[in-house]
Amino acid sequence: MTRKPANRDAFSVLDRPNSYIGKTVPRPNLDRLMQGRGLYVSDIELPRMAHVVFLRSPHAHAKITGIDAAAAERMPGVIAVVTGQEIAVVITPWVGVLSHLKGLKSAPQSAIAVDRVCWQGEAVAAIIATSRAAAEDAAEHISVAYEELDAVTDMQTALDPTTSVIHPALGDNLAFERNHDAGAVDAAFAASDEVVEAEFIFGRHTGVTLEPRSVVADWNSAEGRLTIYQGTQAPHMVQNIAALHLGLQESQVRVVCKDVGGSFGIKVHVYADEMATYALSKLLRRPVKFVADRVESFNTDIHARDHRCKGKIGVKRDGIITAFEIDDLTGIGPYSMYPRTSAIEANQVVNLVGGPYVTKNYRARARVVFQNKNVMCQYRAVGHPIACSVTEGLVDLAAMKIGMDPVEIRRRNLIADDAYPCASPSGLRFEQLSHHAALAKLIKMMDYDALRAEQAMLRAKNIHRGIGIASFIEVTNPSAAFYGVGGAKISSQDGVAVRLDAQGAVVCQTSITEQGQGSESLTAQIVGSVLGVSMDRVRVILGDTDNTPYGGGTWASRGAGIGGEAALQATKVLRKNILDVAAAILQSSPGDLDIVSNSVVNVSDGAPRIELSELARIVYFRPDTLPPGIQAELMATRHFVPREYPFAFTNGVQASWLEVDTDTGFVKLLKHWVVEDCGTIINPQLVDEQIRGGVVQGLGAALFEKCVYDERGQLTNANMADYLVPMSGEMPDIDIGHVVSPTMESELGAKGAGEAGTAGAAAAVTNAVNDALRPFGAIITEIPLTPQMILTALGRI
Amino acid sequence: MKASAFAYARPTSVPSALELLVAYGDKAKVLSGGQSLMPAMNLRLISPEFIVDIGELAELRGIVVKGDVLTVRALTRHVDVLRSPEIATHAPLLRDATSHVAHPAIRNRGTLGGSLAHADPASELPACMVALGATVIVCGPRGERRIPAQEFFTGIYETALSPQELLVAVELPVARKDSVHFFHEFARRHGDYAIVGLAAQSTIVDGQFTDLRLGFFAVGDRPLLAGAAGKLVNVAVTPEVLANASAVLGEELDPQEDQQATPAMRRHLAKVLLQRCVSTLLSRADLQSGVPAR
């Protein structure tokens, strides 16, 4: 199914000899990590380094009427206890809004709460001591007097006039509202044979990174410079924000990001406690380390989802979908998160609902409200699982209503593969998608008809299995349209510098970052392939604002598509520069030469002419022997950002096969399939594992994960025993297939693959559960789908 | 997540461990495998002043069969139970149950004695002790006490063990040749604490139970030896007999509500377990009804 881009350079990285593109090669960082030689923030020890522990509010909403830290300050090992008022001297508050999200409002948020706490877990004081244990001991001796305030916890009543307003200056609890109306929705519903409505409910959950958020901040007052060691996805963004609020120039802030133990969007934000740690280092003029423990991770790492979305679909008897309509409500906690804001997920839901389908009739409303719970923001596949579950849930309900097979209704409504370029009803532009090819491949992989036969056979034996299908679109390779146009200093371009060292090896500095997805590997594969050197000669440096080009980092599935293209373009320049020098040395012409397997060779017969190590020796140590006027440039830098399309959309389809034990309500996942189109595949194994990991996080949302708050705003399951992350024992085999439609925006043709798995997994599972429960007349549109919920729907309890 | 400061001792004999427990009383905590104690301390849910680490008491290790009695000493780790041929032969129920205890990393450290002394009502092993009719042996300043398992567990995390006493072993009757067992639990993920579980031991003659001990767990504040078993012994089990036993079981249970399940769901699942246990042990598929579709 590979579509060959028409307008390509004669020279293409895709078909060079010894290319690593499209090959599964081991990640360069594997041995280092497997041998325990990774360097995470927790591993960093600096002279005079102190540890900070934050005393956090036990209340969801309360006035702080007094803080008595005298006893704590006298405890052994305690260096200082710092309150919100005291830290405000060195760091300014922030407001998480962006101008392109019209009407989005939020209140100023401080590094440490001043006067008032707005969620259970907000920091009220910092205890800095010689060890984390000493600081925790001291924290127990701080007494904070609170006066409890009404807590706004239920998003459904947050906008009621009788509900108290969390930030009175804002007037109400509505952070953001977006309305969209395309086509002729009312007429379409009126002309439909059937109209089906349902309310879809999504539990609040979170990313649960293996390595918690962690920072070492080191203010060097002699240099007037702050070095921040942090596991972040976006070092330059952190540099900008830290400088802005500490009153520094960006040149006074260096952000170093070594190994990161998982991120999933959790580490793409700047959190209050991280800001406080930077400020404390400046205040105390010494390095300060903050490593969140698991309880505070649950209480303060951004949460996500938590939507209630009413959906409506119209359908003709022949299966043609006439319109979609949604009304989405989400609660984001007391502040819009900084600097990316908490309106993005709801905005994405509006963007993405109905996206795979032909109908142009689409009406949407999304409302984002404040509440006294932990902040919500972007987590892997932002908005996608909501939009996909609503869309695909409605499509299945429509199919059920008219008695059509779920695959057939999709065949009749998915945008045709030859209809591109085109736009979605929400105005998103699609360059080239492949819904039908993907669906056809999926049906073949899963042997759909055989599964349906097996399902029917087992039903007779009172065994209830279900098949769920979910088509989806995925936002990748975001341009400035995501954040830059709204005023956020979050770069959408990335840069790569490559240089040939004196022994013919390559040093590559890139502004994308690595959190386990393989950024380092894909960069080395591209550089090695384009240049013609073996990968073991390519060393990739990332995660250091002093030592990499300026760029966005790794998030929203942009590393391969944007950073990878920058690497390709930089390496092309380096290759040209090398061949120019080689031609001068060899008295040949650059066009007659190529680089293959670390040597310059003749294009004509492939005969080796000069090894890169020898060329480098001449350039660096005997430039006197080069012809006059030749100045070698064995370093090249290029940047890239997509300009034509704001986003490179990808598409895919997932299927779930599962069994519901109707006596117990337990769901056993039997098998899962994904067909995905991310354009050019650089490393098939990395892509497949990205998708599998994403599917597992989607399955977590479908069946297990939920941050359970009580009505007073207390998070009641902030631990790994009660918050159920998906574990291998419950995961099915996940088969993955690909359709390849490269983007023409770049020579590489790569689109992202990081969100795909998470985007559709929950929708596939929910549809499969409802398919299994069909003989019982039960339909569930809420996740996580718990045994309790299923037994209740079955009327068993 | 760092424990409060505490004093620590690692005695080398049971008498010296007992001396420490007598001296410190309820200010001390016994550290065995540490798989429940250490997380609780790190979360500062408890802050004992004194830790008595019994890890070096070699006399508390080992599994011994003597006549009709299988003795499992307190420091026997879950992994040792899983690998023991004596357990496999003489208490296969215990082996099956132990495979459901958490995960390998935890089973490598956690001990049988620790699990029993901790007395989590959702834990598998206390229910096995009740189902198997075990005797818990504790040592204290006034010597040894032998406590029937059913009397040992007295509430949520509560046992008949006094702060001055140390659990040293359990004694189990060797499984009879004609006995069969059943173990199953409903947990959201493998290795989690059960929502409801059942450890059952029985003897069957001519398709009828002559003995049936049903040890339910996670259905109340302690493991329950269900009286409903009495309705199933020495009778031909019909769907009606089973339904009657199930109704009796429902009345016996006093399940708690938590985030996984309401009391009604626990009661329902316990009945499902009873049905599956009986149909499995008697090899009677006809008793495994399932819910018919509408």
C-alpha cells in the first residue's frame, strides 16, 4: 500500500544503499540503560545540594489563616521552611491562557499557595533540608491553620448559580467554551431514518510515569546562571518559563535533560512545585533537589480526560451517516495549566469528533469548568480517546439501530482513500489518509468473518464474546498552530546540527528529546542513512539547551516527523560539504562521488576512494594540503517546521476481541489489532512498540484507571494498590499492521505514531463489550468499564 | 515517602526476640518479609519506635512433615511454599493460593507468618488456614500457645497475637488421599487483593461431599469458614440444594464496601464462587448455570 511521493529528489534517503530507514535496529541507548548506567535526575548529586519536600494541603479548598513553622525550623538537618509569600520575592505568578483559545480564562497561580489552597495536594510550604527524610520529619511539625471553603467538585453543577465561584475575579467557573456548527445539522437529523443519542462518561485518570517528576535546580550566583536538571519533554520551553518568572534572561538558564523514565505528556508542562524548586535554589543560593513521591505524583501530576459528552448521530436506513452532534463538558481543576493551558483537550474533542467520516453536518459545544481538584491537562493522545469513543460509540449504536454490521457501516461512511486532500467538518485539513485500506487490512488480519462465526457458536454455549472496531484520526507533527499562534513560547520547529569529527565519526545535536520512545535511535538511523556512515559512528546529543539547537522537544508525535526531517536536511548539507572537499582532494567532481559505508566512493563503480577518517584527518590537521580557496565545513545545521498543513493527520483502525463473564462482570481481553498509517516508518519495531504502549494506556483507561475523588474533593486512591494501572497479566496480544502514506511536506515523509494506540483502544473495547452484551440488551457508555458497572447493567446486582 | 526514624534490632534467637518484644510492647513491630510493614512505614501510616527484624532466626525457617502434621515455620517465604514438594503433596490448596499472592518480587520476600500476623481480610493465606483447619503456634513470655486458625483472626488486621508474642509456625493436617480442593479469587488484576475469594478443601465419596470446608476471604473483617457448607455435605447436590446453600451463604456474609465493589456485588460474587466451587469439585457442569441471555 505504499504511495510513492511524486515530487522527490533523485537522491532519496529511502532507497540509498545500506539505509537504516525502515529497518529494526537496536536503540543506541539500550546497553547503557540495561546496564544501569542511565542518568536520571534522582541520580544527580551536587555539592551542598539540599532536598525539598512540600507540605501539601489536606483540603480541596481552604483559606490559609496561619503557618507556624518554628518547631520545624529547629529540627535537625532543616535548612529553611519557605512559604508562598516568602517565595513570591523571587518568582512571579502565572496565568495559563493562550490567545487563540478565545475566551479562555484562568487565575494567577503561585509556586506555593498564598492565602488560599484550591486543591488537595497544592503546596503550602517548602521544607528544605539535608535529606528528604529530614525534610519529611520536619513537615510533620509545621502547623497550618485552615478555614475550609466550599469545594466545587462536580463539573455538572460547577456552572450553577448556587455553586460558589472558585476565583471570584473571573465571575464564574467557566474557563472556556467553544461552539461549532457546520453544514445543516437540524435538517440532516430531520431527514434521518434513525437518530440515536447517548451520554459518554470518561473517568479522570493520569499518566503514572515510572520515574516521577524530578528537578535539581542549581543557581550559581557567581555566574548569575541557573542550571535546571529536569526530566522534561521540552527543555527550551522550561528555559523560557523559568527565565520569565525568575526575572532572568533565557541565556541565564540552562536546562539539562538526561534520561527520562516515561513522560506521556505528564512531563510536558511546568508545575508549581518545579517552579518553586527553581526559585528556592535562587533564594537559598544552593542546589535543591525535588523528586515527587508516588502519593504526590497522583495528587499533582496532571490528570486527564474526565469528560461527560452527550452525543447524537443521524443515520439513513442504508447506513449513511447524516450528522454528528456533541455537547462536551469537562472539569480541569482550579487553574488552567501552564503554559499549554487546559482547554486543549476539549478543543481537540470538538476538532476530532466525526473526523474519519464523510458527513459535513456537525455541531459541537464544549465547556471547560473549574473545580477544586488536581489540575487537568494534556496527556498522551489529547482529546483523541474522547472523540474516538464518542464517534465510534455513536456509529456502533447507529449500526445496531438499523441492523447493520459495524464494519459495513464504516465502509459506507469513511472518507474515500482517493478523496484527498479534503477537510473535516471541523475544518481540519487532511493531506492523505487511508481509512479504507486500513480497515480492509484490519479485517483480513483479524479474520473478521471467522470471529463472527466463533462468536455465534460460543453464544449458544452461554459464552459471550464481543468484537469492537474503532477508526480514528490522529494529530501529529504540529506546526505553530498548536501553541505559537496563541502566544506561547513553545517552539514548533526543531533543529539538528551534525558534524564529522576528526576520526570520521559523526556528532549529532538535536533539539528533540528522548523519553523512551527512541528519538535517539531514529535520529542516528536518519543521519547514518543519509550520510552513508554506520550507526555506531553516530553519536546523538539531546536534552541540553546549551548544547543543542533551539527546538520544541518531543511531544504531540513530532519527534520523528519534525526532528527527523531536520536531521535529514542537516545531514544532506554535511554530505554535500564532505563531497565538495573530497572532490577537491581527489581532483574529482562532487557529482561523481558518494559516501557508502564510511568511505567516499565512485558513483560509477562503487570503488572506495577515501575513508571519511582520512578525509577528516586532512581537513582538521593538514588543511594546508587542500587546494587554495577550499574551506571545509564539516558541520551543518538545519531546522524544520511544517508550513503547508498545521498538522500532519494520520489515521488508523483498531479492533478488540474480548469475553465478558456475565456472572462476574469481568472482562477478559483476548486479542487486539491495530492498523495504522504514520507515513514513512523509520524503525518498525519502535513504531510497533509505540503503538502497543499506547494501546496499553488506552486499555488502562477502558478497564482500570480512574482517579477517584469523593464529594469533598479528596483523591481517595492515590497509591499503586488502589489506582489500577494496566499490567501485563491482563493485556492481550496486540497485532499491528501498517498502511504507508508519506506526507509530502517533508522529504522524510514521516508522520507521528505516538498517539495512535491510545486514541482508539478504549473505543474498541467499549464497542466490543457492548457487542458481547447485545443479547442482554445492555449498553454501557462509561469507562473505566468495571465489573461492578457490568453486573449492574446486566441487572445481576 | 521516607519512614520516620526508628530503632532497629536483629535478634539471633527466638528468646532474644521475645525479650525485645516484652521490653517494647506495642511500640515495637516485628519485621519479617516487610512487604506490608515497609510500605506502611514509608507512607507514615504507622511509625513504630522499634523494629525487631526476625530475618536471622533460622529456627523459624523450614517445612516439616511428621506423621499427619505438616509444620510450616513462620519465616517460610511465599516462593518457598510454591516450590516445596511437601506443600504440593500435603497442602496443595496452600500452593494454589500462594500463586495468587501478589507478584514474584513480593513472593520472594513476603513470609507466611508475616501474612498471617498482618491478617488482611482480603488476603489469601488466612482463608487457607481456616479452610485447612490449621493451628497457629505463637511464642510469648509465658511460653507457647496453640491457637486454632478460626480463633486466631479477630478482625481487620487484628489477631489473637499479643504484642509480646511471636508467631513461629502453623501446623496443618496432612491432606487426606481422597481430598480435593478448590481455589479461586476475583481480582481486577492478577496479584491484586481479591474482591472475593474462596479457598475450599473437601472429601467426596460417591459424588457426595463427606466433608467440605469453605474459607471465603474479602467478604468481611476476617476469613469466614462458611456454615453454608453444612447444606452441601452428605446430600445429593441438586440445583435446589445449591441454591439453598447459596441463600444461607448470603446471610452469613457481612461484606465491606470499597472502591472495587459494593457489599451487594461481593455477596453476588461469593455466590458465584460457591457455585463454581461445587460444580468443579463434583465435576457437575449442570450446576454451573451462568446467566441466560434475554
